[in-house]
Amino acid sequence: MTEIRVPTLGESVTEATIGRWFKKAGDPVAVDEPLVELETDKVTIEVPAPSAGTLSEIIAADGATVAVGALLGQITDGAGAAKSAAAPAKPAAAAPAPAAAAPVAAAAPKAPPADAPLAPSVRKISAESGIDASTVPGSGKDGRVTKGDMLAAIERAASAPTPVNQPAAAVQVRAPSPADDAAREERVKMTRLRQTIARRLKDVQNTAAMLTTFNEVDMTNVMALRAHYKDAFEKKHGSKLGFMGFFTKAVVQALKDVPAVNAEIDGTDLIYKNYYHIGVAVGTDKGLVVPVVRDCDQKSIADIEKAIADFGRRARDGQLKIDEMQGGTFTITNGGIYGSLMSTPILNAPQSGILGMHKIQDRPVVVGGKIEVRPMMYLALSYDHRVIDGKEAVTFLVRVKESLEDPARLVLDL
């Protein structure tokens, strides 16, 4: 008998939703054959069969919310053994519950000082999960709440019998449609990823003092450079030369000049990050994901283009890893590929800035006293005004514009 359990999903990810089972109870399975699809807050992953045999029982049905380590099902070698072994499976799954309650009871008498500060990791988990740290019994010194206490509280909430009802509190319930309209409507349950996107974006609007500033960039020189070298670039590096490499390097140069845009607010502290992990927003059929290209200041344009191309392919195939979407310090989003002329992007929390690229459009502009037609792009920088002043935001955007209109600056580190 082999148990199928929820694998470790990554740091701060403690639960998932069953997307769908690829097999039915009684079906034969091979080693490493995909059995079930799990949807987390960030990615969709497939759980492979740990051994060959017969899928004797499915314990967690489609749509169920499960914690890390939870029992999903069992594999056995014989159909007869499957039925006899299936009976104790459900009680066994429930057995850890009393054990989990024991340390809570032991920790209950301890109470931390009223003014005891929470650890940064505890504050982060509390903000992401929505669980109030003050309601969690602490096992640390003087009854302080630890990261382990928060993760245990999340797991208890995930294993509760009605976890699917929790998101409903944040969802507005619409008035029923007239009968004629209702017959022509289709109701589809939001995926876990879509629910998380909705919650995080709304949280940003509720907490950050978000503002957007605009500028425009003449793409003539970048387009000429790209057209001149794109064939040689692809032949040498095996990937196409796009605009994202130029924009990423321009952003890094601007972040070095205006460090506040690369900062993050943490309570009453500002954290200035002296590294440049740039998130690149990628649209997929299941929603928007933001893989992170790390240490872009140490990478060439070719390295960045290769990384972005690889992320794009794997994002659309649902093969991104959770740690590949964490730790970004700034984000770039390109609505221009869909035809957007101008937009106001929403921050990717906890970052303080996001740059929106848009469609390149020929427009008449005045150059040297004469009207010329130039390929122009609007740029939008949304930023958290609590961290970044208006002067810093405008300066950042001007630096990006200068680097793109004179790409030699990127080579000369100007």
C-alpha cells in the first residue's frame, strides 16, 4: 500500500485546491505517471504516482482544499486489497487532528506582553493568509507567536471541514438575474489562482498610496539597433532579440539612480534592496503570473532575453516553480503586445513600483523644430507614494526614457 500525499509546495504556501484527477479509483497507474492536478496561490502542479499499481481510493475529491502532507489517495497492487485497505484510510487521515491540538492547549496559558513586536516572518504570513496573529497561541519565548505557530494555524484552517466558505466573505454576492437572462448565463467557479490574483490586487489598492506617472519614449534607436543585429543575435544566442532585454537593463540603470523605487515598506521601516530581481508579467490561460529574472545587473541583454523566453514558455505550459515567482524587487508588464496604448498598472505587492510598457505607434513629434513621424511608446510608472516621492518617480521614468532613446548608455553604464 502506497500513500499519495500533498508534496511540499514552497515557502509560505501551505495549502492547495484539487484541480482534477487524471485517474479514477480502480485505474492502473505507472510510476511517475501524473495522477492529480493541484492549484496553489501561484502555480498549478501535477502530483506523480510514487509507485506502480492500482489507484485504490481517491480521498480528496475535485475542488477540495488540502494542506501540505494531506492524504490524497492510495495505491495498491491488487483490486481486492484495495477494498479491504480503503476502509481505515479516512479515519487515519483524521488522526493527526487531536495531535495538532495538543501543543495549542499547552501553549494557551502563555500570553506575550501586550507591546511585544511580531517577527517580520509572522507579519508577512499574517498579511498573506489573512489570519490575525493575535488569535494564534504562541509557543515562543514568553508566549510569542513564531513562524511555525502561524504555519500550524494555516494548516488547521485548511483542514477544517468548511474551508471553501472562507473566500466568500470577501466576495460580493450579486442579485439574481431574471429567468430569461439566467438561462443564458454560465457560472464557473474561480480557480484558486484567479481568487488569489483578485484578493492581492484589491489588497494593494486598499493599503498602498498608489499613483501613476507617465512619459513617452522615442523607440527609433532601439528599433534600429534591434533590426540591425537581430539575425546575428539569434544565430549566436539561439533566442530572438526582443525589447524586454533593453527595457530590463534600462530599468536596472534607473533603479541604481533612484534607490527608493527598489525599496519596500515594512511596518515603520524602509528596506532598500541593493540587488535587482526584475519580475516580468506573463499572461496565461489561467491568469497572470510574474516570474522573476534574478540579478539583472549582472546579466547581459542576451542572458535576460533567454531567461524571459524560457519563463514565457513554461508559464504557458504551467511548469513554473513557486520559487521562480518570489523575491522580485520591481516588475515590468507589457500590455503593448495586446494592443494597449496606455494603462495604469497595479503594484505587485510588496514591491513599490511597476513599469507599464505599451503599443509602439507612429506619431508626429517635433524634432529639431520640424515635425517628424516617429515610433513612440507611452510608459507608465505606478508607485507607492508612501515610499517614493513624486520627484523620484518622475526622475526614474526620465532615466528609463534616456537609456532607451540612446541605447549606448546601457553599454557604457551611464
